[in-house]
Amino acid sequence: MVELLMSGGPVMIPIGVASVIGLAVFLERVLALRGGAVIPSGLVIEVDELLRQDRFGDVIAAARKSDSAAARVTLVAINAKSMSRSEIKERLEEVGRREAAALERFAVVLGTVASIAPLLGLLGTVWGMILTFEVIQNQGMGVVANLAGGISQALISTMAGLSVGIPALVAHRWVLARADHWILELEQFGAMILEHLYSDEAAK
């Protein structure tokens, strides 16, 4: 199998590197975009309950125990609770933008792998066909076996490029969709906190 892949020519090296990078980034994003790493359900329930009781100190303590985007949003909102509704909202939008950027981190790498791998395969195809035509020019069409090397290299590099590019494209779309889902959930979570703080302020 290794010999077959290496027969695809020198472009197989960057295609292989691209595949390793794409896989590593995808696995990292799978871990980073877990619900427990972004919006732990337990934290959401706890924060909601504590805010209903105006136990802001306990909210801060609960948030500091969690290394998640929801915890960071909570801390920003609670630390700004003495401000007006519009100021709190502005603070939430600012931290939301930071968390959104963190959730979409490395997505561009997957997009680049998805774009460049098929192009590298195409480059290998062109190189293989050049070798084939050189053989035809030097030896003629008499022996088909003499042409097999260049044609094989062209087909193998094309297959390798598509085999890396297609999964990378799917992974890229998945990461963006997953990030969008959690960004929406964070916005709703922030709105919930804001509503609690504003209602508390209005009640006073």
C-alpha cells in the first residue's frame, strides 16, 4: 500500500502532510466543540437557579469552577451587573465575539486543506501525464508498459488529492455548523442572564 501511494510521485508528500494537519485540526475541534467545553448543562441550570435567588457571589463561584465559554460569559455579565442594561448587553456582545472567534478557530485550516489537496492531486496528474508524453516522444507508442508509470502516477495522485480533500471539506462544514450552533446557544444564555439582571434591577 505504501509503495502504491509513493508511486503517485513527489506531490504525495504535501498531500500526506495536508492529511495529517487536517486530521489533527479536526480532532482538536471535535474536543473543543463538545457541549461540556462550551456550555455545560449543569452550569446553565445552576446559574439560572442562583440568579433567581440573587445569589451573585455563588454565581461567580460556580462560574470560576468551569473552564468554559458559558462561564466566561457569566463572569463578564455579573461583574457588570451594576451597569445599565445597554452597557451589560454591550459587554456580553464583546465577550460573545471573542468566544465566537475561539469556537471557529482553525476552521480556515480545514478549508485550506479541502481546497489545496485536490489541486495538489491535479498537479500530480499533470506531472504524470508529462512523464507519459515524454515516454511517447522518446520511445513511441510501441510498448504500452512503458506508458503505465506516468498514467499510474497521474491517477494515484488524483485519487489521493480527492481522498484528502473531500473529508476535509465535510469536516470544515461540520466545524462551522457546530460553531454556529454553540454561538447561538451562547447568545441565548447571555440573554437569559441579562434578563435576570435587568429584572432584578427593575424590581428595585
